[in-house]
Amino acid sequence: MTQAVSDLSLARLKRHLGEYRPQLEKALLAIQVLETSHSESDEFALALADLQVCATVLEPYSEGLVNAIEQFTEDQPDD
């Protein structure tokens, strides 16, 4: 495997992580709000809605991220 292919795989992996991370961070923040707020509060309802949006956005990103990880792993040189 050439270094260029490995570099491309790493760049692809980083791109997917860069897209995935912000949504994951939003989801984690929403979970924290759900854990600490009253279930009948506006804050709770908003966090629940935010979490649902994040889950919807993360689902296809997760598939792309898994594919990028697999490609990166395949492109690593055998030692």
C-alpha cells in the first residue's frame, strides 16, 4: 500500500470525524440536560427535540464514519 493511499484514507477519516463530532457533542449536551432537568420543563422538551435531530443526523454520518474507518484500516501497511 502506498503512502498516498494511506494519506487519502486518513484525510477521509478526519473529514468524517469532523462532520460527526459536532452533532455528537450536541447530542451529549442534550443528554446532560435531560438528566438534570424536570421532564415537564421547556428545557427538557427542547433537549429531547435536539437529541432527536442529532440522532437523525448522526445515523447516516455513522455509516460514513464506519466505512471511512474500515477503508483506513484496510489501507494500513502490513508490518
